[in-house]
Amino acid sequence: SAGQTSDAAIVKVLANTKLKLGFDYDIMAKPEAVAGAKTLVLVLGASNKGLGSAGLSFEQEMERVKKVIAAAQKVGAKIISMHTGGSSRRGELSNAIIELCIPVSSAVIVVEEGNKDGFFTELCAKHSIPLQVVPSIAEAGNVLKVLMAP
């Protein structure tokens, strides 16, 4: 999770149960967690409730995510960013997390409901990042599976 969103747990279930990708999942991953990783999947979206449950301020979460990204880049891991929560999971905090993660991503997957304003389209175009806009979380999982193929 990048932003302590509950959407990360949904992506984990989809990836591991339905798609059998065998992801490790840690909502509070530290930089050490990506040592040796080939791919880091960031599920984007800040939640005040999630931040409160984790005992983190938004600034602390931004620093944690920056450190995880730096560790992934250091080991040459591919970074895939996903936003599956729709427009209700967007806002100032989520947009800040999104703006942090998109420029370092190899690919971005977004459920179309979350891109109604073209925010992801513009941000990905600005940074030349491939964007896949899909109609549903299930379809986001299918795209993720393709991106994870060797």
C-alpha cells in the first residue's frame, strides 16, 4: 500500500487467490522488504482511516513510500502502480501519493472510475509512463498478470 489504502488488501486477494501470482504483501512494507524483489506493486490511495490505524501521519507515510521506492530502484525492480478505488478514493492526499509514485513506475493500471477527470492520463503522458485504464478491478488483475509474465 502506498497511502495505507484498504484497496491494497483487495489487490492482494485478487493477485494471490484468483490469479495465483504468489505476491508477498505488507501494508507497512519497509525498504528491506524489497531486497531481491523483481517487481514492486504499489496500490495507490491515501486513507485517513488507514493512516490513523497504522499510527502514521501523512508525512510519515510519504517518507516510508519514498524509501521503499528508492530501495526498489536500487535493486532494479520494476514498479507497477495501481489505483483500483475509483473516484471516491481520490482527493488531495491520494493525489499526492499518486504524483509521487507515477513518475517512477514502469506501468500504471487504473480502474476507469478513478480517472474520470483524466488525472492519470495527464500524469502518465507527462512522464511517458504506459497507462492501462480498465473497467473493473477484475480486469485490473488480468492486466497485472500480463505485466507479471516473464
